[in-house]
Amino acid sequence: MRRRTSSVVGRARSGSRGFTLIELLAVIGIVVLLIAITIPVLGSVMSSARRTKCASNVRQISTAINAFSADNRGRLPENRTMVSDTEYKTWRRLFAESGAVPFGDVWRCPSHPGEGPWGEGGYEEDGIRCVGDAASSYALNGHVLWRAGITDEEARISDTAIQRPSHTILLAEVVRGFAEIRVSPPFVANYFGYDPGPYGYWHSGKGMYGFQDGHVETIAFLETGSPDCRWHNGRDLTDDPFVPQIAEEFRPHDHPDWELLVPEIYR
């Protein structure tokens, strides 16, 4: 019995062997291939998740703006509200303080590049200083909602003034900057020194935009001005100091030089 056991053990040992070099290289090759396939898929999934979160943010903020209008006889929020003769708070700060859109991740796109979003807290112009803002990836359409030196009681733009709610931008994704954003032609290529500009572009070259009717679109900045401008509601609701329009002009607004002005990164 002892010799038989020894013989079995000996045959087991002689039958075992390690991987050959070719087999080991084949296994490594398969692992590398699987990694090469998996990484892009994971990257795409993560990018899609970030885009979905950003769209949710824009939808939540747009809903809060519409709720504000419903509670204020249809009036839309001013971009800035004076809290004293020399100080103001932005609409973002007032929304955050009221709890309509709490401070935190809702104000930030998870794909926001660089150091993240900025606010205009501390900004001063003509002796008027910002004493409250929320750092954010999102700003109001300044062509529709822009007024200087306004108090709560003086907010006067009604949501009924926007004639094409499904076509007119209400909320835009921005790199950094002020509580509202404008696209007057001289500023399209370079806005307050920002290079290449302040407009969102990090969702496969596109930005996230919320519209007055509440829906959200991911579109290229180039598409927001051509062939039919989505910023001007068919006309400017505020006087454009560079390209004024007559009061009777209600046709779709276009920018014939738009494509020449827009930087390459937005194309």
C-alpha cells in the first residue's frame, strides 16, 4: 500500500506543469484587449451619466424659475436685485437662500472643466458691489432678463412677454462669469476677456440649455444663433447697444455674421 501511494503521487507530480511562455503571452494579450474594450465603454457611460445629471440640474433650476413666476403674477426674476443703494444679490443667491434651489451640486455641472464654476461675489462696477452669489455653471439669458438697479418690487418682465417659449433660451451653461449672459455680436468671440469665451461646450462639444417652456436641450453654441437665433425671442426685449432693432420688428432674429464670429471650439 505504501509503494502504491508513492507511485500515484509520483505520477501526479510528473503530470503537472506551469504555463508556457506562449500561453502566458496569450493570456496577457486577452487581458489587454478586454481593458482596451472596457475603458472607452466606461468612459462613455460616465460621460452620459454626467450629461444626465447636468440636464437634471438645468431642469430643476428652470422649474424653480417658472415656480417663481407663478408666485409673482407671471414675472420672471431679475438677474440682480439691489439690497441697498450700493449692494446687490444675484438671482442665484436669492434662489439658494430661499431654498428654491439649495446651495450645492445642483448649481454645478459635473463635467465643468478647470477649477469649476465661478460666481460674481465681490464684483464691483460703478460703485455697486455684489454681496451675494452662488458659484454656478448656469446663467440666465441676459437678452431676455437683464436690468440694472432693480429691487424686488420693480421686477416687471412677465413670462407672457416671451412669445416663443419652446424656442427661447432661459438658462445657459457657462464656463464662468456673471449671473446672466449675452451674445451681442462683438462679445461672441471674446466676452470680458474669457478665452475662448464663457459658453458651455463640454458635452461632446455642446452645452446644456434650458428653455422657457421647461424643456432642456444639449446643443452646439453655433446652433443657438443660426439659422434662427434662440436668444432674442424674435426681437430684443432690451435695447441692444450694438445692433438696435425697431420696436415693430417681431420676425425671427438672425445673425448673418454668426459663423464668422463664433470661435472654433464652439463649432
